[in-house]
Amino acid sequence: MKTFFKDGVFYSKEFDDFYYSKNSAIGESKFVFESALNEIWDKKDSLIVAEAGFGVGINFLNLCKKFKNSNKFLHFVSIEKFPLSKKKLKKFYNKFNEFDDGFKKLSKKLIKNYPPKKTGLYRIIFLKNIILDLYFDDIKIALKNLDFKADVWFMDGFSPAKNPDMWDLEVMKGVANLSMAGTILATYSSSGFVKRNLTEAGFEVSLIKGHAQKRQMIRAVLKQNLNPKNNEIWFKRALKTYNKNAKVLIIGAGISGLSTAKVFKNAGFDVVIAEKESEVATNGSGNLIGALMPLITQKDVVLGKMHYAAFLMAVNFYKKYGKTLVKFNGAKEFAFDETLIKRYENSNFKLDKKDFPYPSIYIKNAASIRPKKLCKALSSEFNILLNYEFKNLEKCDNKYKVHFKNGDIIETDIVIFTMGSHSEELFNKGENPKINFDDKVQISSVRGQVTWIKKRLNNEFPLSARGYICPPVGKIQLIGATYDRLDYEKKKRYIDDVKNLENICEFIGSKKTKILDSNVGFRSYSGDRFPIIGALHDKEFFIKNYKAINFTKHSDIYPKHLDGVFINAAHGARGLGTSIMGAYILLDLVLNRPLCVSKEIFNSLNPARFLIRKLKKGLI
């Protein structure tokens, strides 16, 4: 979309409209939008503000200034169909003449954290008390894929005359569905078209004095809570919300457990970690070096969207907490056959067809990570109970008593399972089944062997084709990895080292390579390749209440979960990325705040999905 300054005001040629008032952008933001918050400012400590039309971010930056030095929390969710690029937004801020020093500082921070101009939902932890969620997509898609109840809505798109689709009845009903009784809607518009649509959507509409020369503007309030039809009500989030006095017990001290612990501790929770082994990161997280890079799929494939969302969250996490143990030098994914070439050509990444030995995609901000050392660094700030193997748990009033094999019992409010390859034991599977939350969950352990070879390449970043080769660590180079489902053999196998060498021959040639050592680790995989993240469901309740969906395909019964029991598992070979996403999703659930991923991704991760598929097919 072509944009430029026209008469000193930022302008869109496509919509033939300005981004803000000619009188004053900040003045308009304060008068039209900030004033809506003032009506409830003293009533709430935490506010969810949703916006249609992020534009140049003036409304967000203005609220940042208001919240920055307050004791209140702001969660700002903004939808934008035509996002500006980081370069263009930066250029705008440099030319914009209304910013004081405070605004300039905040705008630089926004530019630093601004996401790529690709469709999707992006979470930015802007300040300790401010979260920004940016959803780049058509508003009608976004409204169906977001999950929250806003305190205030800002309707700040281009004018109804220029952009009627953003103001129609479908949009207003979508806005109402993401609101609650008493939600305030603010907009600069006084259009009769908008008034009628808001009224039909359930809002009580008033006209109040407009900004500057504008005579009137709309201020609306949702009259009552709505009960929108839920096409997949069984995937709705657990209803219980916890305060930060709650005790959190995390079972498992690999990257999934430790990142979850870090996220929850930063949010103010009291966190304890129980680990089966005598040290942290003994399994899949125990490698010398690993790669953070997303799985690449064709455009609009949910699996690919999920991995890219997870990748971006992980990049931000490791940039903050990885210190010297993470190097963001990028990575290359090679298309080594025709199927991959076709897939990558139709992906959201650029395929370099001239690269050698195969066409490749360079992934910016991909990283080389030292997982074992990183886990040890993260573990240093926690109370970790070693040699604590989970046995079972029992509900006692509003708490859980968690029993361990060593005879100890821990009482807690929240239990989060991050047991890696041992996660299958929670579902009556594996070598040592412990409990049966739901045996329809498709999860299994996969054995993977990596090989340490004497340094052969001086690559600065990971290279991945049939196998992968990481940058050298001193004189050691790690290559891998084998994939053997339901193979529990812990001994190293020479034949696996040979396979690993064969799978990277394109990179190192046929020259004899010295094998220095190997490492065997186990990872958990689900049956559909998505991780398993979320609140654990009440299996018997689901079977009883959703049995009829084989015929009806619909239900009005809200799902029942095991209060305070969550899982972050089945991350496969890309757990350095997806486990971080899992940590943030679980925190969103516990605090009942807007989700950091779209509903289509959230539903794809839901632990109940396997049971629901069986019920839909009439197999139970």
C-alpha cells in the first residue's frame, strides 16, 4: 500500500484517506480514545484494550505513556490488515513532528520489536506492565481467531466511507463477541451506518462531542454479555483463573520445563521444579549444540504457521535470556528433492535456486544454541528437586498432592507436566505408564542419536538437508539425527553414526571423517506432528457430553478440565522453539489473558483433539 505525507499528514493513496486527524494525531488519540479508559481507570488494575486499525501505532504509544509509570497492567491487542514495514514505520517516526522525548523513546522501542510484515499474530512484551499483540490480517479473520474479552475497543480504521468493510455488521458482531457487558467502544466516526451496525450488534450508542472541528463522535457500551455460537466449544479454554500467590509445580527440567518455569517466575508465581534424574537436561535437551529454526511448509498450512509463531517467540526469549549460549547467525534449510522444492517455492520464505548443493532458504534470526549449558544457566535461579520421579497426583479440596517415587509428597495449586519423552507415561503408554489422563492421546517416544565428529566445516550457522550439521564447538562438530519411534535403547549404536554421516555427505564430501563420540536422547512426538499444549481435559466428561457430535457436529456444553493441570510436551525435534511458545500459552491460560497464538493454532495444540476426533467418527 502506497503511503506518504500529504500536507504534513500521513496518507494512504489506496484509501484516499489520512491516518489521523489533520489537527493533531496525539491530540485526537487522547481526546477520542484515551478518554474512554479514563471512565474506568480507577476501577481496574489490569486492562485489555483492543483496536481495529494499528496504523502508525499512535494510540498504542499514547497509552504506553499513560501506563508506563503506573501500577496498572495494559494488554493491547491491535488488528491491522495493511501493516507498514519496519522501514516505513521508522521513516514515519523520524519525520513525525508531534513526538516529545518520551514518545521518541517509546517509538524506538516499538521499531526494535516490530514484527515482520507477514500474516499472523505477534506477541511483544513491551514493558514489564505492557503487552502488545499485533494481528496482521483482515479484521473478519482476526476477530474469529482471537480469544479475549476487551475492556475497551478503539475503532480507528480508515473512514467508513472509504473502508466500509471494516465497519459493517459482521465486524461489529465480531467486536461484540470479544467484549463483555460494560465494554466501552470509542471511535472518531459519527456515521449513521456505524451507529446502526453497533446497535444491531448489541451496543448502546451515544453521540458525544468530537475532536477539534469534528462536531460529534460515537461512544458505545455493550449492553449485556453475548453467547456467541461456538463451532468447536470443546476446545474453549479452561475457565479457572489463578492469582500470582498460587504455587506452581513443574515436573521435568529440560528446556520445556525450565523455560516454562522462567516465564511463570517472571510473572510473579512461586515456582518449584521436580526432576526425575540427578541433574537437569539429561534427555533431548542435553545436546552439546542444537539449532533453532522453524519447520517450513507451504503458505497457509497451520503446522507451518504454528512453527513460525513459535520461532519468533523463541527468538525473543533467547535474545533476552540466552546470553552467550545463543548465536543468531541464521540457518539454511536445503530442498534436497523435488517435493521440497515445490513446497519451499510456495512457502513464505525465499528459495535460492542457485545455492549449492541444493536450492536453499536462509532463515534470518535462526540460531545455534547450547541446550545443556542453557538449561543449567536457567536452572540456577530455581529450587530444583532432583531425583524426584513423578508417580501420581490426587485432588484435595482446591489443591493437588503430587506423589513421587521417592515417597515425598508436594502440595501445589498448579501442576505443569514438561516430561519430554516420558510424557507418554501420563497417557497409559511407554515403558513405565504412570497414569491415564486420556489413552486416546497419540503420543510416543522417539529415539534420536547425534554424532560428534572431528571438525570438518567452518560453517557459521546450521545447515539442514537430509541430516544437519551444526557450527563447530572447538574441534567438535555435531551432526544428526536418527529417528526411531518406540525404540528405548539407550546404548550408542555405530550404525546410527554411519547413517548420520551418510546424511550430511553433501556438506562434507567423501573424505574419511573421524567419529569422536555419540549421544542418545529421546523426544516425544504426537501423532499429528503438533505439540501437546494446554489444560488437560476431563476425559469422562468429554465422552459423556460430546458423544453425540458424531451426528450433531455441534454442542452448547462448555468443556470441563482438570483444574490447574497443564501440559507442555510432544515438541519433537524443534522443541527449542515450540516449548517456548508452550510456556507463554500456559501463562495466558492461567492468567486468563488474551492468547499469544490464533485460535486455529491453539485448537491444533489442544490435548483433547485426539479424543474429539474419535468422538466425531463415532469410534467411542
